Amino acid sequence: MTVRFFNAYVLTFDDNNTAFNGEVWVENDKIVYAGLPKKTNLSFDREIDLNGNILMPGFKNCHTHSPMTLFRSYADDLPLDKWLFEKIFPLEDKLCGEDVYWGTLLAVLEYLSGGTTAVADMYFLDDWVIKAMADGGMRCVFVKGMSDLGKNTQKVLDECESMFNKHNGKNPLIKYALGVHAEYTVSRDLLDGAAALSKKYCAPVSIHLSESKKEVADCKEKYGRTPPFEIASHGVFDNGGMAYHCVHIDEKDAELLKSKNVSVVINPASNLKLANGIAPLQMMIDKGINVAIGTDGAASNNALDMFREMYLASVLQKAATGKPEALPAETILKMAVKNGAYAMGFDDCDCIAEGKHADLIAVDIKKPNMQPIANLQKSLVFSAGKSNVFLTMIGGKILYENGKFFMGIDENTVYAKCNEIVRRIVNE
Ligand code: NI
């Protein structure tokens, strides 16, 4: 498949943040030309006139739990422990593989229609999540959320290793990564085992880290150090990884994460909704950490919407630091695209340039919320929304265009299946 986008305002996200009015050509899964209009002998399967609208790399959602779309708007306005132990965990116990499959596909529809082209997912029933991501055409790194609560430690580690070997190297869009659920849900033996797997495969390990004040206080009381130092002391971060949330980290924690080449993934909407607080984003950036953005799952957010996360990440830092100049739009966009690609290890999807993967989105600027045109990068962060996205391409395939999905599974089937599942598990 060859596609020519023309009359585009191209935001490349390259090192110089180049933007130009021109064309982008795609052959199979790669970008083969990005530049000013020029003549060619190439014949294209499709030529798409972007009519002056934005063409840019897609957003990278670096932390999500896709099947949790099934719990959207089911357990809101509750304290964290009630939300988790009384509402979410009992429902999760009832989920089968097929449920997880349809819940993930619902998330994929939302990612595609909102301009997200890659996600880092963490859930269970791994095979089913991965099958849905593959069937939906998403670029995905599935991060195992190992947890043993002190039991079956070796079994958990063995399963993770066998899944790691089963799923890597099969589908160019899918990777399987090592991960630990959180400091407070695993034994120290499991941390040592995760570090051994990381060493064996030279693979990063990702984890929920310092999400709540209680998590940090409990860890300090039990082990005499903060969660980042406790996790790192077991060697878990020796090959880097992603640390999710990091709401309650101090400068020493941040310096440690930087020294271990760990990317931090912030989740502003989830942290606000569960009343966990505001991550010290500016401080982490000042320490040189690669900071990316995630939505978390739809049970705690409830929208898998990178525009909303970008907006919140910026304005919350302005309020928290008392500096309106903090976290400008350009920095936030870089976090949502380029930093996210690096955090997930999808380095070939970080910008628009020849040879890069064609993970592209088109954003409509001929809408009231984007007019008049002054600074489109500012508009993308402060006034744009999911509804401005009118085309999403992953690996050279157009999966969403002008309100229609082309992922091979009818969206109405997905909605019907998900409603059926929710009715069943709530009433069971
Ligand atoms: Ni999470």
C-alpha cells in the first residue's frame, strides 16, 4: 500500500521541531518521503488532500489498562481502597479471556479515534489483550504486571518468562515487556526474580511507583527507604524501565531514576480523580528524566484521551509551581509523542522522517476551537480535543478516517459485546 498525503501542515517532531507545508509519502509501513511538494514516478494507491490540516506522529499512551474500559463509570467518586477492593477487584475476578478481548478492542477504538498510535498496556490474561491489540492493528508493548502477594513466586516468574519468549519477535507491532505491579503487591523474592530476568534478557522492567502517600509511608516504615530506592536496591531498574505515576517522589528519588535511565510516565487525570495528588513534573524534567504521558485505565480516568492528559499536565504544573511559564505546550507535545516513543522502546515511531514507521494522525484545524490560526502547537495542547482527529494510521495502515473505523471488526459488535459482558459480571 502506498499513500501520498499532500497539502499538509507537517509537524515532524524531529530534533529541530521542523514544521512545513508539504507532503508525506508512505510505502508499506514506512515513511519514504517528507518534504516540499515534488514530482515522482511512484504511483500511489491513495492520494489524500489534507487541505492545510495538521499531519503529525501519533500520540504514545505510555500507561494504560485497556480492558478496564469495561468498568468505565461503574465505580466513581469513591476512595481508593473502596474503589479497588470493593468494586474493581471483585469484578476483575469474574473476567474471562474473551471479556478482556472485547474490552481491549473497545479501548483500541477509543485510541484510534483520539489519535493514539501506540500504548503500553498492563493487565492479566495476556494472550487475550495481545490478540485484541493485534486484531485491532495497534502498536503495543504489553507490560506484565507481576504480582505474587507472597505466594507462587516462582510460578509467576516462570509464566512471565514464557510469555516474554512467546510474544516477542512475532508481530512487528507488538512487544512483550517485563513488569512488576507495584512495590506493595510483591514479595522481595519476586523483585529479585524480576531483576534476574531483566539481566538475562537485557530487558527493562516497568512498575507502578510512588503513586500514593500511603505507599511511600508504608515502604519507608517497612524497609527504611522510599519505593524507588527499595525497588532499585533489588536490581530491578538495572536495565531501565518505566515508572508509572511518581506522584510522591523527591529530588533524591528523581536523581536515582535518572541515573538508572528509568522513564517516568505521569497520569494526571487518574491522580486527580483518585485524589493522589500532582506529580512534580517540572522537578523531574529539571533532573533530566525522560518523562512521558499515560491515561491509566478507564476505571480511574475515565477517558483514554491524550489531549486531556496533555492539557492537565501543563496547567497543573503551572498551578503547582506558581509559574505560568512552566511546562509550555511544546514541551508537553514532546512528552506525548517523542518521549513516549523512547519510554516504550518504539524509537522508530518518534517523528516524521524518511525511514521511520508510518504512525501518523491528521488533525482538523478547520474547526471553531482551532481558529484563528496563531500557534498550532499551543492550540494542540490548550484547545484541541479528540474530535479534531480525523485520520489515524499505524504501520502504514489507515485504521480510522472521517469517523469510520477500518480495523476489520465492526464497532457496533464491540459495543454490544462490552455491554453484554458488563451486564453479566455486575449481576452474576
Ligand atoms: Ni495503572
